[in-house]
Amino acid sequence: MSALAQHSHTPNATQPLFDYPKYWAECFGTAPFLPMSRAEMDLLGWDSCDIIIVTGDAYVDHPSFGMAVIGRVLEAQGFRVGIIAQPAWQSTEAFMALGKPNLFFGIAAGNMDSMINRYTADRKIRSDDAYTPNNIGGKRPDRASLVYSQRCKQAYADVPIILGGIEASLRRIAHFDYWQEQVRRSILVDAAADLLLYGNAERAVIEVAHRLAAGEKIAEITDVRGTAFIRRGSPAGWMEIDSTRVDQPGKIDRIINPYLNTTEMEACELEKRNLQWFEYQDPRSKRSDEHKLTFHPRARLERAKTVIRLPGFEKVSKDKVLYAHANRVLHLETNPGNARALVQKHGNQDVWINPPPFPLSTPEMDYVFGLAYARLPHPAYQGARIPAYEMIRFSVNIMRGCFGGCTFCSITEHEGRIIQNRSRESIVREVEEIRDKVPGFTGVISDLGGPTANMYRLACKDPKIEASCRKPSCVYPGICQNLSTDHAELKALYRETRSLKGIKKVLIGSGLRYDLAVKDPEYIKELVTHHVGGYLKIAPEHTEDSPLSKMMKPGIGAYDEFKRLFEKYSKEAGKEQYLIPYFIAAHPGTSDEDMLNLALWLKKNGFRADQVQAFYPSPMASATTMYHTDKNPLHQVTYKSEKVQTAKTPEQRKLHKAFLRWHDPKNWPLLRKAIAEMGRQELIGDGDNQLIPHYKAGEEQLVYEAHRRKNKGGEHQKRTGKAVVNAKPAAAKPASTKPNVGKPQAGKVLTQHTGLPPKPRADVGGKPKSTIKPKQRGR
């Protein structure tokens, strides 16, 4: 029996990634790029692939692209891994390009959920895609994981299908779908896949691959952490906790005598004496051989063998309160140290979700990021520009995870709350590799960060407390007393990397958690003096308490303190630098008055946002639950619990965005009407304390143009808005050579929401015609 077969596979077992015995195919060595064609396989001497990864992104062999990471990790275990990137999903042909895999198909939509990638927050289809060569949109289907899985099953029915990536992570249970405005089943059920891996799946995918290679059946692999699968009922030896309801019976009060005058003391005493009749027990009902039973409703259960049953799909799809309750339970079971398994019924079968994977240790993180990445797009793209690659080309990821717990963000649900750090040596080595190997490097590292720039090496002071904690955030409503906020390790990393030969500057491009930064002013000084390239991004998100409490974000006072220190140290360094704050419109918990107050704050502080962000309800996020149910899952959910005010109609969402762009003349008519309806007419006028001016003749021709935008013909428009005068007529544009992206084409469907794209049908004239009505394309 092999060492792998002897290994005890329990949900709590962990084995270092680099301790597995290598698969026999390691003799083929490391590929310069994972193959995307049979010709490349032939050059490598492969007759087949052990594993084929299908992804909705272009294949960029870089550790910031999830499928490249998974592919290289599996390759390092000795497996032959092929990549099918952005296949044409209208038939099975593209899915058979590399032949039949020996072990499994790994399916992922890409670095983003495919629906968020393809649609704006207003449900309008995007014409571009940053993860596609030449930024061309339409190269992946809606619900890409679902479509790819069905095509792979059609191509090779007997090959196991394993889902992964952020789309699978966020859709592992019944979830609200913003684009259909309804609750959908777990993607595992719809895709008819065999297994789903959620989170950063290196640990799970390595174990599953080795067990399949050892001859184990995919249906028997039910004990790997970070996986979900379909089964019927709970296995023997497991204790099931029923959490399918929210209402519990309380104490039943005795009915008061309706004729009793409770203001008279004697009457009250009489009523108390009569209480004995309510407590009377007939002695005939008590037998001599009767024994009193004592129940212990909170008997201690073994967490590793306990599963919590969530309300089923049929219930949460019809009852919004039960949906909010299920979402709350799921988020309470996300700490790997104490999480229990979850199960949710879908029809006559159960979706079983094992506890989250244990975080990678620093040596394991170094192992993953130290693999033989080419750090370039695949040569098949012939140098085409891939915007997402351009963005991270000279950046270094130093950590994973985020303990902020922002309710609108998906990082926590995917990567977890425990920070996983790389060693300083590993990070420095990658910086040197960029300097020495990446074409076009000019000496500037564009980012040294991760999900949050300044959480590197921050953790709970006590591992036992960390393992038992069930708080959704370590920094809300205030910074936990058990959280270390010392940025010493990060400051040392900054100093070492910027002192490397050939490195001119190291910038911090990731979002910064400023409420943590103000706890270490020396860190802010280090950052401002050496690592800001004129602008620094931070995200207060709002100024008002109601939306901030639903976001789990700190009050604006923390921002004011950070701004004070930022300006102080910028002045001391002799630099003119600016903060770029990000704000969200239409977040659950936000009223029209909240947006008005935010607009007044923006004007008072001189901010004019060129691009604004409206709340985007991503699957499984707590804020999405608020949007769908009007309930707050951050607190106990009942039918009578707090109701959350939410902007849902297109008109109100448009108004909230208009408040963020109060300076744009095209928004003034809408804002005037809204402000008047609020009874705040005093805010209309030209005064410093007024938001927008009164109507003036010719206002319709005012054009707002950002101060950093280049002048492309005509006179440059000032930030305050100027009428276009003496502008030269625009020259006729040459015919575009790009495909007609975003517009319906004969026989081609650009948007669908329920699975595979419909087949084109012949119209009267014999020409193919789309089966989707035009009015559905924006949904």
C-alpha cells in the first residue's frame, strides 16, 4: 500500500503541499507554458493530459491568475496539466482539443464571476473584458462554470468534473442571483458536477488529484476540507443540527383576570394567592415508580462530526427571512478552527459543504509563489494586449485573505479571514525576478500588496482565541483588542525591497485599511515618504452611520485622522500627494438623505468623482442578502427583526449615483427635483454651503470633463462645467476593424442567463435569428 493510501483522510487532516509523493509523470519535467494545443503536447512528449483546466480567462502564466497557480501547483506534484482558455462554447469541439484527461476536468469561470465580468451594476452588457486579448468582450458565456461543465460532460461523459474558482465559491449554496432577481440552486446541482472546491483550492485540489490517481472513485472523496458535493442524507456517526427555522417557542404568559383592578393592592394580593391553582398538580397523576428525567439540550457535540442543516432551496427561494437566516449561519461557519459542515436540501438530494480549508503556512505560500511561472501571456496570443495582465505585470502579491469582513466584498467568502503570508525572502526573490526577466521593466514595482495592502503579518495575538472566534470582522465595530496592529514586518519589507539594486521605486497600489494604519503612524510616514506615486487609494465608502453599519466599515473620523497624518508626512517629505477616496452609491441601508449628506461632504472637502461605483449584489455576500431580503444577517434574523432600507429601483439607484457626481451638470435637474422633494431647497444655489445652482438658461449645453482627461478636439472643458464654444466638428472616424461587440449579430447570442446558449433558428428568409428578445439583453 502506498504512503498516500495509508494517509488518514479526515476533514481535519492537513498535509504540507510539498510532502506528497510525486506522481509518476514528473519525469516529463516542467513545461515552459502549460500546453493549450496537441502540438505543444507533442513537443513535451505527452500522449495525454492527466488534468485539463478549462477557464474563462486568457491563459497568463502568472501567480495572480488563479488557473495558472492551480496548473503549476498540480504540475509540481508530477501531473501533466493542459489549459483550455476561453473556448468557443457553442459546441464540444474546443473542449476536445487536448483529448480526454486521465483524471478530471477542472472548471473555472476565471478570476471574476462571469456575470460580474460581463455586466455592469445596471445590468448592461459590457463591451470589453480585461481578461481577454485586446480587451474584447463576449469571449465567455454567462454562468461560464455551468456552461463549460455541461460541454465537458457532453464531450467525455465518464470524466469527473470538478468546479473551482470564485464563481463556484460564491455559488456553492442556494444563492440570490441579481441578474435574474431570484434565488438559484447551488451551481453544483445545475452543473451536474462531481465535486466543488471553494476558496484558494491548492490544498484540496492536490489531495483530490492524488487520491484519484491512486484509483479512488470521485464519489468516494467526501472528506476533504474546502469541498462540496451531492449526497443523500447524513452518513452514520454524524450528529445533525436542525437550523431550518428561525422562530422558537418562548415562555407562555398566564392570562390575567380581565376584571382585576391592578391598581388596588388587595386585589393584586388576591391574584397572587390564586396563583397556586395554576401550579397545582393532581397527586393521582404521579406514580410511585415514576422517575424524573433531566434533559441537557446543550450537550457537547464533536464539531468534526456535526453538520448543520440549512433551510432547503425550496424554502429559501420562497421565504426571504429563511434565506437571510441561511446566509447568517453560513457566515458564522467560516473560521477553519471551529466551522462545522453544512448541508442544504435541493429537491430529493443534499448539497453537503465541508468546513473551510486550513490556511496555507508561510512555507506553503512560498512554495506556491515560487513555482516556475513564465510571468507572461501564452505565446498563442502573439503579443496581444491583455489589460488585466498589464495591471499586475510588475506587481507582487505578498499575502492572501482579509479580516475586514466588509459585507459587500467577496474576498472573505473566497480567501478567508486569516491572513496567509509569504516570507520576506520569497517576496524579495520575486521582485528580483521581475527586475531580471520581465520585458519592459523600468525599475518601478507597481504594487506590493494583496487584498488589503497593510494586513501583512497581522494576526490574532492568541492562536487559541483565533481558532474559536466567530466574529465576522476583526476591525468592526472597533479594532479587536486581540488583533496585532504592529506594521513592523511590513515596514521592514518596504525598506528591503526599495533598496534592491535596479529598483527605483516601490508603489503601493492595493487598497489600504486606514483604520489599521492610524494605529501605527510610523507606518504612514514610511508609506507617504517612499511608496506613494502622487495618489493613494483608500475606501471610506460612505460618511453616514446607517450605510457604514451595514457595510461593517469604520466611521468617517478614522478617515479624517488618516488624512491629517497623510498630509502632515507628505508636507514633511516635500511632496504634493493626494488621497483618492472611493464611495459606494445605493448600498443597502442608504437613504436618499444619506446620499445628500455624502454629496455635501464631498463638496465641502473638494472631491469630484470622475467614476462612481454603485452597489453590485454579488452572490452570497451579506450585503446582497440585505438587498434581496431587507433583513440584516449581521444580527439574529427573525420575521420581526430589523428591516434594511435599500435602493432597488433603477430610478433610485440612478439618483444615488447622481449625488456622488453632484458636480456634473447633466445630473442637476434630477438632483433639484430630489432635493425639493426632501424639503431642502436651501441647498440649491450658488453659495459655498449649497450643493447645486439654480437653473440657468443654456445649462443643457454645459459639459463636465475631468481635469486629468486629455483634450481630444474642441476646447478643453473645465471641472466646473463650460458650454462648448467654437469647437471644431469631429472628423469622420474610419470604419472600425474590431468585431461588432455588444450588438446583436445574426446567429449569435450575447447574453443568456439559464445555462447553455440557445441554438440559432432559421427565420423566414433562411437567416439565423436569435431566440432571445432584445428587451432581455439588459437583464
